Amino acid sequence: MVKITFFTHSYQLMASIVPVLLLLIKRFLKLWLPCQEPKKPFMIDFARVFIRTVAYLIAILSCTSTTISAQSQDEESIALAIEKLRIVMMNPDSAVLADLASDELEYVHSSGTVRDKNGFIKEFMKRQTNVTNVVFSNQTIKFSGDLAIVRHRMVADAHNPGYPPLIDIFVMTVWKKEGGKWKMLARQAAKLPDK
């Protein structure tokens, strides 16, 4: 399951709106309390402050909602790409593997073995990595410009002679947007820490 970062954005949005609302209330009380009856200059001043505040809030909301919308679309695209990767690891298809990988791919196993794009594709097509029942859990996605950093735990059944029958590792992948598509640029696996 993908951890959505929407709540972080909501918190940031509230953090920027609350001071403005407090300022508006403070201004209102400062102008209203000394008056027995509302006076015309007070109402004009209050209306100006109110209109400016509403305009400011609308600007913040429109910018933030655009950012959140774009980021959640990217997050959905990344999640779909990762799901394609999970499936193609079990049922290798050279066209799908090539489509998911950047030409500059650095694919690193927990053993330290490094593969480029061609090595990554050959490894799965020749079943040097032969896995079934692949599960990704505790997945997080973070964005930095046109890059996305994805972390998850991977558990799978392995069918490679000389290797343990169960793979249980942490994986970090870096995805880059290339021509409107998210491509895996780097992958690093790590063994679980000793307990």
C-alpha cells in the first residue's frame, strides 16, 4: 500500500492559513472593542482587511491544490510502475523490463552485485533471479523535483540454487521522469539488520 503524503500538505496548508485568520480576528477585535457602535470607517477598514485575507487564502488554496493534484497523479503513476515491476519480476517480459528501466539504470543487489539496464533485463529473462510470490510492503514515496524515492520491504520465494528459499530485504529505488514516464534510475537492496 502506498503511503499518501496528502496529510503533510494539509498540515502545511493549515500552518499557512491559521496565522492569517488569527491576524484577521485580532484586527477585528482591535477595531471593534473600543467602539460602542460600529462606525463607518471601521466597517470600511474591516472590509478591506477581509477582502485581502480572502484573496490571499484563495491564492494559497489554488496553488496548493494544484501541487497536491500534480503530486498525487505522479504518486499514482509511480505506484503503477512499481506494481508493474513486481509483476514482471515473477513473469519476465523483456519489453516491460526495458520500458520500466532508465538507460542509466544502476541495479544493485543486497550482495553488492551491480547491473546496468541490459544486465537487469538479462538477469530476469535468463531467470538468474527467479522469484515468485513477490510482496512489497510498508511502501513510501517521496518526491524531489523530477525524481521520486521509493522505499519498501520485499518478501519473495526464491528459486535459485545456492540461495536461501526466502528473500526478505529492504529496497530503495529512485525513479526519474523521462519523456512524461517514470523510469527506474537506481535500485539498492539491503539485508534486514540483525536483531
